[in-house]
Amino acid sequence: MTLFLRRTFPLLLTFLFGVAAALQYYIPHPLSEAALTEISVWLRIILGFAMILGIASLCHVHYAKIRTRAAGWGYSLVVYLSMLVTVAVGLWSRGQEEGTGFGWIYTYALLALQGTMFSILGFFVASAAFRAFRARSKEAAVLLVAALIVMFGRVPLGEYLIPAAGPLAGWILNVLNTAARRGILIGISLGGIATSIKIIFGIERSYLGGRD
Amino acid sequence: MRGLAGKLLHLDRRVIFVLIALATLIPLLRPIGLPVRISPEVRQVYDYIESLPAGSVFLLSLDFDPASKPELYPMAVALLNHAFKRDLRVIGMTLLVTGTGMAEKVVSGVASEHGKQQGRDYAFLGYSPGGSNVIIGMGQDLAAAFPTDHYGQRTTDLPVLQGVNSLRQVNYVISLAAGTPGVESWYVYGKEKYGFELGGGVTAVIAPGLYPFLDTGQINGLIGGLRGAAEYETLIGMKGKAVAGMDAQSATHFVIIGLILICNLFYFLTRRTTIRSFGSPQGRPGSPREAGR
């Protein structure tokens, strides 16, 4: 019974829902459409529980860090404090942002912190480009030249100095980049299809926890 | 000469940070206002909105959080200005919970500038958990995916949503995204099945990855990065934050181009000596460790 619940039943459910979802796409019958509507509601409910699981996992990881005084455990404490304060203020404000403490945290903490994190990237990219972006091989040289043309042609000053830079950058993005990206996309898609088939037919079972 | 080049290759990164800061700040304080060339992919979005008759349903999904605000917020402002100017019925929403407050602010802010009334001329649905599943849910039954809007009003009672039961009745969707869920999700789970036209507005980092979708017609236009936002502002005759930021972006790009050229010049000047100086592959100029210094 335990083996059935742990292995056979999930495999059966995966097979049934996998095949049904694939077939549903090609059968626009009202019954099939109604089933999709119902399943989309289920999926959102399941995702809600996944969010709870994610929060529990986050708390567990950071609690373990604080308990063992692992390197950077102070940051884990900050995670706990900020999460608890935000939840408490959010509940107090009844989830409303306009003129509440919750809105203040959103505008003056979250917005500012996330903006700062992303802005700092610009500085690190410049520093990394100076130290690592070198024509050490023919391939690296091609990449370097393409990057310089795109950087030059994608800003008004570059186009002002050399008017052909803009269309040239556009050509690199539209033709060379698209060709390479399309190859990658086709590869990813074929891999996705192959993995899906393996999961539906129970060949790939790692989602069960690594046990056969 | 080689000695000097070798020293400059190990330039303190704080000097580079200062250069970037100056290249950003000075043009913002003293803008030049260089003209922005309009690319075909941005014009396609503009032309499509222009072709929509008044009263058409335009859905703007603001699928980004504050980290991508500098690039995508000006895009949202420009698109909303255009849509309200064209008297389209605007539906705003987000697939990212951390973007909700920001999305609400931009939709209601631009709407009030045009004298538009919430519920009658536009709706802000807010956030619903589920990512891509929300798109499927909206495609099947909009009221089931969003029983109420962001302000707690029943979506079935909103005049602006009369006749809009699902995504099938939406004329144009634009996803402003910085990742997943975003433009690809709207295509795979939305446009492909429910048949609306789709455009994209994304950060400069992910824009190159969407060009294949543009050429195949899976998306009808693409606004990429701050540059794309500046182009859109130019098209609608608006001097917004994107146009203002383009001089700073020009200067920053040129500083980075200069740094790359200098670094390669020094690299070729010191190549022989560095091979002797940096015996271990870990410490060689250009290695990941070196890049992180």
C-alpha cells in the first residue's frame, strides 16, 4: 500500500493529467474547455500551497543558520525580522498600501532596495568588462567586436557620430543574434518535449524524491 | 611602457565605479538631448495601437518588480499615455506580487492625468497568484481568475469590462517583463490559444532573446530597454524619463567601450610579461577571479 501511494499512484496521476493536458489543447469541445477552466483554478490553489511551502523552507534554512551561527547568520536574522515586520504591518494595514505603513515599507524599503541592487550591477558590469572582456582568441574577438558595435549603435551618441552604427547594430540583433537564439530555442524546446514525455511515461522519476 | 600598462590593468575598481557614476550623473544634470532613431520593432507597437479603434480593449500586464523600474516604468507611462489618448479601454494587471503597488501607481496616475475614471474607462485587476496559470485562467474565464479588481470591486460589475469575458475579447496585450512570467508566457499560454495580438516590452538584457519571436510574428512588436522606451516617448511626442536618461546611457556606454578598448590595448602590450607574472591560471588577467576584483 505504501509503495502504491508513494510510487504507483503519483505516476498514474502524472500520466493521466499529462496525457489529458496534451490532448485538451487539440480538442476545443465545451467539456474539455470546462475541464481546463477547472484545472486552472486547481493549479492556482496548489501554487498557493507551494508558496506556503516555500516560506516554510526559507524559515527552516535561515533558522538553521542562526542556530549554528553559520557564516553570515546575521543576515538570516535580518530576513526573519524584515519578514515578520512586513507581515505584521501588512496585516495591520489590511493589505492596503495607500497611506499605510505597508505602503511605506513598499515604497521606501522594498522599492529602494531592489532599485539599488539592480543599479549596482551597472558598476560591476563595467568593472568586469574592463578586466575580463579581452580578445584572447578568435571567438572572443568576434564577440568583442559584435558587443562594441551593438553598444555603440544602441545609443543616440553612437548613431550621431556614425549614422550607420544603428542599422548595423539592428542587423546584428535581427539576423545574427536571432539565428543563434533560434537554434538555442529549438534545442531547448526539443529537450523540454523529450523530458515531458519521459515524465508522463514514468521514465523520469526524480520528482518523486529520487527513489524508484 | 609595459610596466605602466600592467599597473593600469590592475586599476582599482573604485576608479571605474567613479567613472561610471560621473558618466551617469553629468548627462542627467546637463542633458544634451540627442535625437533618438526609431527602430521598426518599436514602431510596430505604436502603429498597432494607432490602428485600434476607440473602445478597443488593451491589456497591459506589468510583469516586473522595482528592480526593473528604471527601464520598464517609463515604457508603462508612455504606453498608457498612448492608450488613454486613443480612448482605449485599458486593463492593468501584474503577474508579480512585488510589482503590484508600482503597477497600481502608474496605471491610476496616468489615468488621472487623462481624466479617466476607474471602473468606467480603465480597470486595475492587481495581482493574482499562479503566474502562467493566471493567463490560462483569464483565457477561460476572466471573472474566475479575477473575481474582484485591486480595489475589491466585482469585475463583472465594472462597466469597462462589459463584454470582456475572457482574453478572447481583448484586442491587444502588451507584457512589460523582466523575466518569467513575461512575454513568452503570454505567448505560449495566451496568444496561441485565445487569439489576441501580443506585443512585448522588456529590459535590455532579455530583449535579444525575444527577436526570434518578433521575426516569426509571435509578437508583433518589441520595446527593448530604456532605449525602446525613449523611442516610444519620441513617437508619442512625450519628453519623459526615458528620453532624459538616453544621454546618460550614451555616456555610460562610451565609458564602457573606452574601458574595453584600453584593457585590450594593455592586454596586448603586457601579454608576454603577464604570462610570466601570472603563472597560475586562477590569477591570469581575464580570468573569473580577476574579473571579480
